[in-house]
Amino acid sequence: MNSKQQFDFWYAVNNTELVMTPTNRLETFGDTVVNYHLVCELMDRVDRVCVREGQLKAFKPEIIIPQSLGQMDLEDFGQDANQYAEWLAQHSGDLKILQYGFRIQKQEVKEYIVTDHLDNVMDRVRTEVAAKDDPLSAILIGVNSPWEVCLLKLMVDLVQHSAQGNILDIQHQATALQNNLTENIEHAFLEASRNPSRINALAERLKQNGLWEKYEDRFFALVKASKNTG
């Protein structure tokens, strides 16, 4: 990345103000669509403001695996935003968006220019968004170029605020699944103890779930008991 490109995305990051962020956090087990209003003052004209309205779609986080670390797939984003994502991948630290491997899709709705002072435009945008009472609405003040980096900063902020709740959801789901699996295995052992013809099915279930070593001794004890009974 050359110095100009690095300046461009840092200029955008440092000059992006998140005026209003969604009150709802990102979904853990589904996709999330954030409705944004990005307000940018044009530098070449006095009292000329560009307003962009659109949607950001963050696909549900994937299970964390080593291969997914450092991945972020930006669909429809420009070069500057992707370069910012590359920088984040190299300096991410505990940034959860990268560990989740989010795919972010930009869906533009409309863009228009307003001849007015920035403060007046912002007042109207705030009023408009407040009237919708949408828990997934966001308002940003950013730069006109590269404006896509402003949206990426919004998503990074949302992920950081959502991460703890998302992780708890995933942990609770994993615990529930494990408890359900344990219950099913216990039931399978009981069935096999009553009906030796179910022993092979029990062995297959243990292997499919990676539990063979854990239950191996108990399984062979069951096999021995069934032979003695027979």
C-alpha cells in the first residue's frame, strides 16, 4: 500500500463521526441489515452536502476456526475499503469481526446532493430517522472520498459492541447442543443394554460424534455384559 492510499483511508477513518448507531446488536445466528445515512460535506463547494442512504448486510458469524482468522469478505466495496480491511487484518488484535470472518455486503439505495449548511441537513436526517424508530438505523458524518471506509468503520464499531453478546449466544448454544448429545448417548446406551442388536448403531453414533475414545471402555463393558447375558 502506498503512502497516498494509506493517507486516504486513515483520513476517512479519522474524520468519520458515528452520530447514531443501532440500538440492536448484530444477530448471532442470522444475517443483519443495517440502514445507514451517511452525510458528507463536499469540499469543493460551500454548503453542498451529499447524503447517501443504503443498507449494510452483515452475514451471520461463522464458527471460529483457524482457517477463518483474519478473513473479512467485503462485497461491492472499493479499493480503499479493502485496503483498510487488509490493514485491520494485520493489526487486528482482539477485533472480533476478523475472528468471526464476517462477509459485509454494501447495498446502496440512493444518493443526493443538498444545498444547505451541514447542521441543517443533519437536523433533517435525524428527524427522518427518528420517525422510523428503526433499531438498526445508523447516522454518520464522513468524507465524500473514500466514503466506503466510513461504512466499514461503522461495521467495525457494531461488531465490537456486539461481540460479547454474540459469544455468549454461541456458548449457550454449544452447551445446549452438548447437553442434548449427552442425553442422546445415554439413551443409546440404555437401548443397547436392553437390545444387543442396537450395539452396532451405538458404536457408529459414538464414532460419528468423535466420542469413541471417551466412551470406549464403557462400550466394551456393555458388549461383554451382553455376551454374558446371552
